[in-house]
Amino acid sequence: MKTQQSEDSWLLIKHHDVAVDEHREITDDDASVVSSLTVAELKAGHLPDRSREATPARLGDLPGAKRAKPPARFAPMLATATADAFSSEEWLFEPKLDGIRALALVDGESVALRSRTGRPITDQYPSPAAALARQPAGSMLLDGEIVALDERGVPSFEVLQQRMNLLGSHNIERAEADVPVIFFAFDLLYLDGYDLRRVPLRHRKAMLARTLLPTARVQAVEHFERDGKAAYEAVQGLGFEGIVAKRADSKYEGGKCSRNWLKVKATQSDEFVVVGFSPGNGARASTFGSLLLGTRNDDGELISAGRVGGGFDDATLTAIRRSLDRITRKTCPLPGGAPDDAGDATWVTPRLVVEVEFAQWTNDGHLRAPVF
């Protein structure tokens, strides 16, 4: 509102809308969103970092931006697995979220959430969809991850499984209260009439930060610059699945598994005793399908730790089966009895020890994503 106090006097009235934050004083934010410099720093003679290309304020000025309608079909860009974390000024680093990949197409109040394979999942996750419908952008396409948090506030696939594949409005409504989920956006592919998939990632990230309004059900994924090793150690210490490294100048290669995006997964390893094995099928018919594992609890009692079926080569399968045949027994060696899913198991005396890599422990005391 223009006032009559002076030529450059305006009155701003902030309405109580979805963006309100009663705990934040906006006048305390005195840094430029473009240069990150404060007014005091600019007056003192500090200049923006010229070595980094600034992100233009207008969509049409973004390098690679193209006038277009919202894409009718889209597929996510996939990351290639790599063994070790690294640092580089040419890369950005994000925490790897343990959830389900989702693409969100927002057109006004219309929202379409789709899984990595293109399956519609909007009805399964109504709260993030409703929050996306209230975003200030007219239209946008976001790439991200739907996650559920555990009691530590860390994304947990095990918790999310309670929500996955639910049908029926009553079941979904109950899950909304019991297992709330968040859509974490890490890329912006389309915005208000412009296709941004050919825009370098660093600019897409900057536009995402400027555009997305954070809410309880929609958040932007924070990223680290340069020091990927420190990022990996930080997220591993917090219990995250690992990191994803992305070239800062990379374009979005939808539907491709690209080496411009690299995932480094945090894994644990430990030794477990074999308590049984399940029968194999096909090429494994003469060996085994999986090994049933045991470990010792704090009282020294042997308890189930789940099973491992991946990571074996043919020679190892044959050698382990020979060892197992020498120690078979009729009863389960676990004092607590056989696990519910072990009806087809052949039990063995717990002598054979194997080392297994795994992502984490589940709440019921089994290994998640184990590999021999």
C-alpha cells in the first residue's frame, strides 16, 4: 500500500496465510538471497564471489531453460552406485533418504504424485499432496522422496512400510494419523511455463530454494558443497542411509542411470552364526536359497537375526552347502523357537560363522538389506 508520508514510503500488510511463522522476525533476515551478503558487508566493500555463476532471478534467463507446457510423461534420473565418498568443488552432496522415490506435478490446486515406475500414488499420501496444492507456484514438477521418520527423526523405510500399498480411504486416513509422511524435494524440473531439465543442477537447486514453501509435509533437501567426505561422515553418524553426490553442472537425464549422480551407501558388517538354510530354486536348487542367521543378545542367548540370500557366487554356494550338510539337525537351535517365516528351513548346529554387510537393524531385530 502506497502511503502519503513520502515518495518512497510503502506499507506492507502480511496476511495470516500458510507462510506465516509467528516465531520468525523477517526484518532479522538482512542477507541477500542471491549473494548471501548482508547490507553491512556490502557497505564494507565485500563483493559477491565472482568465481561462482549467480543464478538469474528470472526463469527465462536461466541457461538451458525452455518455454514449454508441463511434461505429460516423466521418468526420474537414477544414480549409479559407487564404493567410496569423495570431495570435489564440482559436486554437490545430499543425504540419501530411505523412502520411496516420487515425482510431484503441481498445476494450481491439482497435484499428481507418481512413483519411480509411474504408478499414481496421490491418493495414498493425501497430506503431502494437499500441502503441495497450497504451494505459491502456479505449476511445477518436483523430484523427491516420500519418507516417514522414526523416533529419532531419521527417515526409516521400515516405518514407511506401514503406509505402503494401503487401499481404502479408512485405512489411509488412519495411517495419516499413525504414520505421517513428508515429501522431501531435491530437484525442480519445471516451473511456471519453463522446462528446467537442461538447466545446470546448481541453478535448479537455487530456484528450488527460492520457490518451495516449507511446511510440515513438504520440505526441501539440504545439500553440502565440496566436502563430500565430511558430508558422508555426518549423515552416517545421524543414522542416514548414505549420500548422493551430484555434479553441480549436471542436466537432468530422466529415465537414465547416470554417472553424474553417484550414491554412496553407508553399510555395517558383523559376524553371524548360521542356524539353518532355506531350499534354493532354479540354479540354486542344489545349494540353498538363503542362510538363516543367529546372534547373541546381551544375556548371551542365541536369537534370530534374519536371513541373507544375496552376494554368493557359485563356488561359495557349493562350499557352504557342503559345510552345512555336515552339521544338519532335526530341531531349531534357537532357544526361543523357529521364526514364523522359517517353515521350510533345514536346521544346523550353530558352528558355521559368516560375515554379512547390512544397512541397519530393523525394530524386530533383523538385518535390513543384508549381503554376504
